[in-house]
Amino acid sequence: MKRIVLWLACLGALVACSNPQEEAEGVIEALSEAAELGGESATDTTGWRLKLNTLQEAATVVDQDSLWARYQMVSGDVQASVPGGALYAIQTYFRVADSLTDRREGALALFSAAVTFEEKLRDRARAVQVLSLLVDRYPGTQMAETALAYRDVLVFETNESLLDKVHQWQTQESPQTP
């Protein structure tokens, strides 16, 4: 009995001494490998809470803004992949955007929030609002240009570009007059 208690105490001490940053990087690597192999299905939520806790714990102990943003963004991605987790993901993305307003990670977080509004919640109006916020906060950046293009797609409610629509309209035959 003493050996079991001693073994459990050693195991607990070993877990307590683990490096949250290394564990988070392992989670990120596993997620990227799964994405390369075809991705996790939307209904496969195996281990999502453990992944989320690992990423959030690492975010609390890192002292670099870029690593904090990395772990927060990936934890938002994990939340968005879980059914019913979209609003939590959006909250995480906005936490990054509000904390890093002068960095590109903030722009990426806003873009991720807009995509989550559109793809997970089917809330096109809020997605357009978030994209407009991105353009206002980061004018003249590549991310703002991407946001404008995505906003146009959402506003025109089609996957075709505006130029394709204009071209189709121009090439249509005019109706014959009686």
C-alpha cells in the first residue's frame, strides 16, 4: 500500500513539474498532424477539454505576447470545433483582439471571430460587423484587404466574386423587344 501511495505521489510531482509550454506545443503539433491527415470531424470531440486546458494553462504562464496569442488562438479554434462552443471561441478571439490591438495577432483574432460567426453560427450580419471593425482598426494592411474581400462575399451572399457577377450580367443576352 505504501508503494502505491509513493508511486502516486511521484506521479503527481512529475505532472506538477511538467512544462505547460511543451505540452501546448505538443497539442498544436497533434492538431496540425490531424488536419494534414484529413482533419478531425466536427462531431469528434475526444479530448477537447484536455486540449483546451493545456492550451489555456500554457497561455497563463508564458511571458511573450506572441506565444500567449498563439495558445489563445488555438484554444479558440478547439472551442469552435466543439458543438456549442462557437460563442466561447469568439470570446477567446476577442480577448486576443482587445489585448493586442496594435499587433497583427489582433487582426487575425478578429478575422477568426468573423469566420466563426459566419460558419458556426450562420450570423452573417455579425460577421460583417466584425470584418468592418477589423478594417477600421487595421486600415491599409493585408489583413484589412482580406477582410474587405470576405465582407464583399458575405454581403453579396455568394461565393462568386463581384467581378464574376458583373461579367455574367454583361454577357447575358438582352431581352428581345416585342
